[in-house]
Amino acid sequence: MQQGYRRNSKLLLSFFFLLILSILNFDAKAQKQDVVRVGNLKFAHYGAISYMTEICGRYNLKVQERIFAKGIDIMPAIIAGEIDVAASAADAAIAGRAGGVPIYAVAGFAEGGARIVVRPDANIKSVKDFKGKKVGVARGGAQELLLLAELSKNNLTWSDQPGKDVQIVYMAFADLNQALQAKNIDAMAQSEPQSSQAINKGFGVELLKPYDTPMGEPIRTLVMTEKMYNTQKNIAERFMRCFVEATKTFIEKPDVAQKFVIQKMFKNQITEQDFKDAIGNSPYTYDLTVEHIQITTDFMQKFGVGRMQKPPKAVDWVKLDLLTEAKKSLGVK
């Protein structure tokens, strides 16, 4: 009888040991975070997207951020299956969609974000004074489209070769300020916070914020792969709730946004004034409209930006249902 008791005790202990292991294993699986790979750019108004790496754990997500030079550069990574969500200017997203990149536009995350800045000694008082001048801009960014819309509005011709009214000089965002300071160009269409830096350091003067054409203020666009949207709905929904919370935090707590962008994103390479000026010209938002994407598409086609053979119709790929539900769940109007 004693041997039977001991045998039963061992069996009972083994059972409890296996039960505990099963519970621990189940808990580990429950705690495992779903990974979302995000392509982002290093600009002040892209800060809320970057901030998601800090807070999405509460949505059982691990956001892995990868920084690119331009929005259009993210598109090959999406095609290669390396990126699930991307933050970019609307024109980069439109060009990507036109080129067959399987993405949906699911939200906006910032408005504006551009200035046309001129050298103080260039004697430029209006866009009409660009005749005979060199103007720098990054190819494939919102700034290019805004610049061309302004030149067209003022009946100026342009080319990246001499012979037209305005010579466009294409270069990377990071090189534009240096070129203006070195007087290699007379003006630039630049993003934030670099345009604010040029003004605050005294080697640039704002000519205008280029929002006075039918295109209006550009809306930076959050895009999601069709695969994530269609087959990973639960992850997509949690990601969008995290996006709304991050954006809400940056809108309602500008001190949190300022600290994160200056210290984490720019490693203290920009000042508080640079940040405030930049966000003053590129406020965070959640929203996007089909109409804005269609107008932007039409302007791109008019000016040959993106070289689209078949421009996509905005109504076919702007999907705002996830954003609507996420805003509702967090009480955001």
C-alpha cells in the first residue's frame, strides 16, 4: 500500500509539473508580441510614427523601425516583403501604387511640412524672381511637386538643364541646406526641420509656404501592405490604435513630442526653436481624404512627377475604415 501511495504521489507531482509547464508555455505564447516592420523618414513631423516603437508594446506589438532617405525608397522594400507599413509623402505612395506596389493608404499623419527658402542676398521677393535662378529640391518628395505647382502658377518654365526660366537642381534633403549656405543654389524647396534650421541659422529666408495652389497643404500618408490589411486584420487594427494613441499624445502633449524628436530622433542636433518652428509648419494629424489623394495624383500626372503610365484612382486604394474604428475606440473625433 505504501508503494502504491508513493507511486500515486509521483504521478500527481508529474501531473502538476506538466500542468505548470503548460501554463508557463501558454503564457509565453500569449505574451509574444506581433512584429510590425515600419519604414520611416527622419523628419520632425514623422515623429509620432517613430514614437510608436516606444508605446506599441501595450498593444502586444513590437514595432521595428527602419529609416529611409526618401519615401519612394521604401517601395522596393515593401515589394521585397521587408516592410509592412510606411510613412511617406502622398506622392511617393501614389507613385508606388502606380508602379504596382501592393499598398493601401490608411491614414494621414502630418500636414504641410515644406517651405521655399531663399538666400538673403539673392534678391528674390517672389516666385517670379526665380527666372534665371537655380532652385534645389529633392526628387520624388512632396517638395518637388509643391515647387513645380508654384512655378506653373507663375507661368515659369523649368528643367534640370540650362535653357528654361528656372534650373532645378536635384539633390538629397540632407545636402540642400549646405548647397544654399555655400551659394551653389539661390533657393530651395525644403522639408522640416531643415528649412527652419536654415532660417534660424541666418543663411536662408522664407519666401513662402507653398500651399496656395489647388493642391493645398500636402498630407503625409501612412500606407499599409495589402497583405497586412487583408490577412492580418487583428494586427492591423491594433497597429492603427497604437498610431492614433501616439499621434494623440504628440498633439495633446507637445513637450513629450519635443523631447522625443530632439533627443531620440535627432540626437540633440536640432534646437527647441527648430522643433517648434518645424511643427508650427507641419502639425500632426490623423486624417486623410480620397479627394486629397486624387488631387495630388492629378498634379503628379500634369507635371510628370513619378512618371506614371497608369495613375491609380484614389477611391480604389484609400482605405480609411481602420482609422475610423481606431479613433472611435480611443475617443478621438
